[in-house]
Amino acid sequence: MATLTVGGQLLMLLPEKCIFLPESDTLLVADVHIGKALSFRALGVPVPGGTTGETLAVLTSLVRRLVLRRIVFLGDFLHSARSHAPATMAAVAQWRSEHADLALTLVRGNHDDRAGDPPAHLGIEAVDEPLMQGGLALCHHPRPHAGAYVLAGHLHPCVNVSGRARDWLRLPCFWFGAHVGVLPAFGAFTGMQSIRTAPGERVFAATPQQVFEVAPPRAATRR
């Protein structure tokens, strides 16, 4: 993992593409997009199944490894209204029953506006942004908030990492500016958007094994 401090709080950046706040035993997860593959298949797009189970399995491994009291989802927990399909909600309900003592909070994102809040029996508190936590403003949209450092999602950021043989990889990344930090998308079936950084910004790429800081491009421009 990699660590840094923003908003007066220590952040632990995890290879699973999420952030652990050890001072409050809180896990921050952005852009889960439960039911996205189902939504695509309903439109006739042949995409693989099983992604909801894969996403929930990663969450389970994190809950078991870390001492968690709370998970905050930074928007887009559900992908669309089709995410409320019985089989999908049954899988989420089973996962929730296995972690009944865990506090869950959703900071609503743009997909949540269309999909609706998770069913009440899941026990997920849904709130509008920002959700304040000390010097942090927990949001979905990466916009500055006066007096706090924003942690958000929405953009699904990734960075190109070059190798010695002139090959390269697109890796999900954490992106930290002066006032706003953006988490990579957590869900197993999400796209990525390449970012262009400005001087002073820091980027941390995530692989399944590690998180490492990436040197910014020489000729970067602000998005």
C-alpha cells in the first residue's frame, strides 16, 4: 500500500482500489456499479456475468483483513434501475447479512439518482454530498469544497505506465490535487478514463499486488 495525509487525516491507499482511514476504521469505496453487467445484457450487449459476486468477494476480503467499523461508498453503488433485479439484490442481501454489524453509508452519485437508493432492508444509509468527516469532504463528484479536502469518485481515473521495452499498461489510479482527490472505480465491471495531471498533483497507480507513485508526464495539462 501507499500512504499520505490530506485534510489532517492519514490515508492508506490499497491495491483493491479503495482507501482505508485508520483513525476511524473506515473504508472509502467509489463507483461500485452493482448490476452494471446485468444492465448491459438487458440491452443486448454480450458481457460476462458474475461481476457482482466478484465485487462483493473483494469487499469481504477487505472486511476480514482490516478492522472496519464503517464503509462509505462514494457514489454509484447501483448502476441503474435494472440493478434492483431479484437475483442481484439477493446477492447483495446475502453479503449484507454476513456483515450485519458493519455501518454502511452511501454518498449519492449520478447513477444513484437514476437507480434509486438501495432497498431499506440492506441497512445502507444514503446521504447527499458532501459527507463531512473531520477535514475531509466525502463526495461523488470531484469538486472543491470550502474548508475541506474532497475525496471523490465519478471519473474512474487511470494512468499509462511505460516499461523498458517500450510497452505500456493502463492502470487504475488514485489522483490527488491541491484540494480534491479522486479514487479509482472499485467495481469489477467499470471502464477507465485516462487523466492528464497538472504540476504538483500526485498519482498512485494500483495493481492487484501493490500501489506505487507514478512520476507525472513532462508535458501535462489540466483537465
